[in-house]
Amino acid sequence: MIKTAQEKADIGGNAYTIARIIEFLPANTTPKKGTKHTGELQVRVALYYRPTDIWARHLSDSRLLLAAIHTDTQPLSNVRGKCYVWHKDRIDDLIEWKRKPDHFYFIKFFDPYIKREFEVIRTETVKNIPVDVKQALLSRYEYLITEKEMVADLTDDFRSCIVCDQWAASQDSVRCETCKNSYHMACMNPPLSAKPAKGYSWVCLPCSMQRRKDVQDQKFIFTSNGPAPSRPNKVNGKVKDKQKFVGPRRPDVTHRGWPWRYFGQVAFFRPSHLHVLINVVDSYMEEVSKMRLAVPPYDLERLNKAVGAYTAHGREKALTIMRNARLEDFSPVLFTQQETQIFQQELDKWGGLDAHEIAKVLGKRPSEVLRFSYMWKNKQLASENEAIRQHQKVTHAHARQSQTLGAPSLGKIRTTRDSSGSDDEVSLYGSATRRMQCAACSTRLGTVWWRCPRSLPGKAMCETCGSNYRKYGVISFVKAEDSKRPEKKERELKKSKGEASGTATPVPTPAPKLPPCAMCKRMEPKSSMARCKTCTFSVHSVGCYGIEPQEMGSNWECELCLGQRETDDALHPRCVLCPAQQPPIPTKRKRLLMEFDMLSALKPTEGRRWAHILCSVWQSDVVFTTPTALKSVEGISTLSRESWMGQCTLCQREDGAKVDCAECGVRFHASCAWLAGYKFGFEFSLAKAGKRESVNITKFKEETGIMSSQIYCKSHDITQRTLYDPHEIDPEQNETALQTYVSAYKGLPLQGAFPLLRKAQRLDWFISSPEERVREKICAGCGTDVSPLWYRSPRLDEMDVDVDMDLRVEQKMKERVMGFEDICHLCKFTR
């Protein structure tokens, strides 16, 4: 394993990328078409991901990585050193392993395209596959990638169909709940069209008939309604214990550079009679790879065209087609000079690569934008490395900025013997001529100083803090010994001594200070403080975040960490009421590294998405299934069209739901208003007499009336108004203003007791026309508002019409039609 310079490098440089070298490429190799021969040795590497870079949440374990199938080609000069990445099952003592420097481990696989995690298991632990398939897998792959629900099925004992005696894969077979025999769905008579729904079991025909016979003969013993006791798996009369497979200290088995492959719900294996055909196809593909065409042999379009031609025309004609192929036949991704400039402007705008947003601007597919980004990145790196080798200063726009894809070329690999600052000046200060202080440990001793990342306020980091941050992506704020002032030590010494007796009194070491609540920024009351065991997100359980009493404890996890672990909700935490990507809004507040705030508190929605608590509370018509826990946000799909229309005055974005200023009506996103420092609070108003509909009157402190959520922009003076802060506490009720408002106005209505009925009503509202949504239908004949069908009838102005009227009077009466009115189904056929 190696550490390479990260692709996104700002002025101070980010953490290194952990990667595994797949192969070394010659110096004259051009990874992308159009790049020049630099004469430098290239390496093709497979990348590992840090969980903090994917989920944007802090994890306490900095040695945990996620495997991936993402490759990249880098110059050898970008390699920074050697590290060790092992699977967790191959480590004897994980704690001792993490104590060693440059040692990492992984247990899961991440797919960046569908943004989903998969389990990684050892191939030798798989039992429920044919013997020949397992031998082929063992000879090529050390690990298998599969879904979480497939792990128990693959590690179970071998299953075969009771009819055809062939392997019964879980994808196309069912298992009898009574006799535990497996059947292919196609082997049954009649064949089964689909497997039983999740949560339901299946019983074969003989067991079903035997059970019916036992019931008729009154021999069936009825037990309790609970599930039957599970049978322990026994091997040779002993219960099979779950063992940890610790393999020998040998390199992982790989095939074409990869130690793993997918073997899950949509995987299939090749029968033995296809091996001859596979050898023929391999020889054909090898001959095609030797052809000198307009694109390199590893180009995906070239491979697809070769396979398609072989399938459609055969070997000889396919070879002729491939020899005559031109550049246009491979659908190359070519951007004009104007499109390239727009691409670079969008990179600066979004702070990085957003393929979907850039594709909308350029009118291209996201896949084309992604492919071009790699070509553009390598072209920038080639020109930059060439300038550095010629001892020229890199001055182009995308040289060393965090919002671009340019990777820093730090020169040769640094070792412990070479600390003279020979790396690129952009990441290192080198031998400092003036005194510097580390922004992490506050030390002033050192000869080599690293530049600070943008997320850390400061100018420089010492050699120890800087190298640790780039290796593990964490910053330690433990103060160095030389940073402590002598006078401070003397004051502490005097304070620790007893002034009366003159004897020293031992001072106990204070407990580590816990961070305050991320929402109210207060510590009190400490008894209701909860801290996530995974990401250290700290909030008050009651009045701020909403946590049920039975969920409190040291093992509590926030909604985001719980959703990522159970993969029930969307894996990418993004508020559906905010813009797709929150642009930076100018604010005077400086947020420290890994500081949680109000926008860090998200709750799952009924559609398995995420929404900020802030956006959900201040957006009308949005309710909570459980108001006390602020859980399961509902009503987003039925928000009025006006809520989504208009442009936010702060971020200038049109997507996302907007709210209005309570005074001037300026529109903005709730999250943008919070970042801009607008005033959030709750006001009371008196209930107007004579209203037909019922109103909800609540009480908070001395105020009683209708409570409403308000936002005021900075152009208004609210000193004369009584505005309660969301986290202001009523000592009489022992509730915050936010808790009182949500309990009174953000709960479900009484008539919507069933979740399925509520979803059906919202779906009916969503597919209906806008006119039908706004207009409330009341029958003009009987006054009812409930009817299976509604009819439109012309409404006439009041006039006396004679029965024996002529045609002219009838024509005048038709002209006096004042509009249309609704009548119910009963009045339509009885009036």
C-alpha cells in the first residue's frame, strides 16, 4: 500500500490518499489520449476511501477505510511512502494493529456510483456455492463483495435442489420452512413466478398436506404464537461456534490486480461447458488489444465495440471491423475551448466536481463530464509537473486550489533522513527564517513547517502534526511542553499549595471537557446531554434534538449514524428542503474544525430521505409523526407550489423550499437565513373571535394565544417585539419554546391516524390538478363536503322565469349564468 498526494489540494494540502499499486507503467505511457510524454514512471493505483470524506461526519477511528474499485494513474513522484491495509479478519489484535504507524484496516466496500456500502467477507468462509465455483474463486480472489442480507446465506451449509440435485442459489430458489429442503422455482410444478414477500415463509406441498392431515386427525400440537426455538447448527455433534478466520501472513490472492469481486444477489457463474468458448473469446480479445487504433487498449468504448462485433458477426468479420475503426466510432469525449472554459468556471463555482450540475450547463451527460474531468486533470498535472521539473513557478489558475482537481506534485519521496524542506514550496515552508507556531500543538520548535489546511485557523503546522494529519486525516490539539508559559506554571503551583499550612494539596486531574449542545450551544442541563458514540455529535435529548428516554445511554447513536449503519435511509445526508449543494454564505462567525451546529441535526423523512430540524420546523405544513422525538418528517410532498417557487435572496438559488421574512416578505431558505445570522423565534398573537375553524391556543411563560414561528432579516428592528428564542426554557413547564411549538402545531391531525392512509391522501393530492387542490368542494344542494363523485352545475342569478317563456327569454336566462357550482352524487340524480 502507498500514500499518494491527494487530488484536491488547497494551499496547505489535504490528507494523503491511501491507495494500492496495481501495476507500474513505462515512462512513455500516456494514460489519457492527448497528454504528452513526460518521461516519468507512472503507477496505476486502486484507491481506498476515508469514511469522513464520504459521509462528511467525524469518526473516532481514523484507521478505518473503505475498499473501492476506483483506479487512477499517477506519476511515481506523487508516492509519499508505504503503509499497510489489511482486512479486519486477518488481524490478530486490532488494538495493537492500530497503535502501529501507517497501519489501516477495512471491513466494508463502498461503491461511489450508487453510493452504497457492501460487506467484504473471506472467500474461504463461503460454503453455499458449488465446489468448482469456490475453487475458481479461491484461486483468483481473496475476498467477496456482497450485500448485508446475503452474508448469512453464503456462509451457510451447501444447499441443493431436492428435485434436480443442483446447487440452489438463493436468488432462484425457495426453502421449505418445515422440512428445510430447497427447491428451484423453475423445478416446481407449476413453477413459482416469484419468491414470497419479505417476512413471509414458504412450505412445500408434502409438508402442507401432512400438516392438514395432522390437523384433521387432531394430532397437531398447537404451541404459542411466538416463533419456534432456533436449532443450533451442529458439526460432528458439537455446536458450531463463530470463529474468526485469521489467515497466514501471505499476500492476498489477486486476479488482474484485484483481490475481490462481487458475488451477491445479481451474480451468476459460468457452467463448465462454456470454458472452451471463453478461451476462444479470450484469444480474440487479445488479438484486438494488439491493434494500433485511435484509442488505447483499455478504452471502454473500444472493448464494448469489440465484444459487440464478435457477437454480431463472428471472429473474422469482427477483426476486419475493428481494423477499419476510426476515432468517431468510439464516441470520444471532446470538449471545445469554450466548453472547457465553462467547465473550469463551474469547478470554481461549486467548489469541486459536480457532474450533474455541470452537465446541465454544458448540455451533456454526467458520464461525459466525469470522463472529461479525468482527461482535464491529467493534462493539468502534466503541465504542472513539467514546469516543476524545469524549476519554473506554477502560476496557472488551477495549480493548488481546494476547489479544483489539481494534485500537488511534492517532488521526490520524503524520508526521515531528508527533512530539509525539499518538497514543493506550496505544501512546505521549509527552513523558516522567522519564528512560527504550530496551529495544532502550539509548539515553536522545528525546522520543517507544513502549511495548514483551510479548515484549521492558523498558518503553519509542525513536522509531527503536519505528517500525522496527512497520513490519518486527524488533528490533535494536545499542547506541547514548550508551549506552556513559565509564569502559568508558577501560578498553577501557587494555586495548588495551601496558603495557611504551606503544604502542597494534590489537585485531581479534571475530566475531559465535553462539547456543548450543537443546537443551543449550552451545557446545562447536563443530565439530558447525549453524545453519539460514533461521530461525537452532542445534543440535549429533550427540547433540542428529541430523544426517547429508552434510547438514552452510552450506546446512543444519532439518526445519521444509525441510518448509515442500517442502510434504511438515503446514504447521502442531504436536506430535501435545502438547495442541492449549500453554497457558502458570508457570515462573521468562524466555525472551528469538526464543529457541529444547527444544520448538523437532520431527521429522516417518510420517503427515506433527510431534512434539517430547522427547515422542518419553520416550514409550514410540515409535521412530525412523533413530535416529542422530532422523528419521521411528513408533508414535504404536499407543500404548496409557492413554497418552491422564487429565488433565494441569499444564495441566489431557485431550488429548495423557501420561507418569507415576517416583516418585509423577502424569500430565502431557512438554512441560508440561519447561516446569514437572521433572527429565528416564536411570537404569540390573540385568537380572533368569530372564526368558524378551531384554533390551537398554547401557553409559554406569560404569553397565551396562537404561537407562530417567525424569521426576521437584518433590516428590521425587533427590539420592541416579544420574540422567544427557540431554546428559551419555560421554568414552569420545563420545556423550550421549540418543544412547546412542535408539540402544539407540528403533530399529526386526529383524522390521520394511519400512516398508509396519510400517504394515500398525499398521493391523491399530488396527482390532482392545482385547481382541485385549492378549491374546497361543498355541495350547493345539501351542503355536504363528502361525495364519491362531484359534478359541475351552472349557477344562475336569482330571477323569476315564467313557465311559458319564449325563446328570447330563455336566451336571456342563459346569458345570466353567473358561473358553476359543485353538487354531490346524490343531488345529481335526485334534484
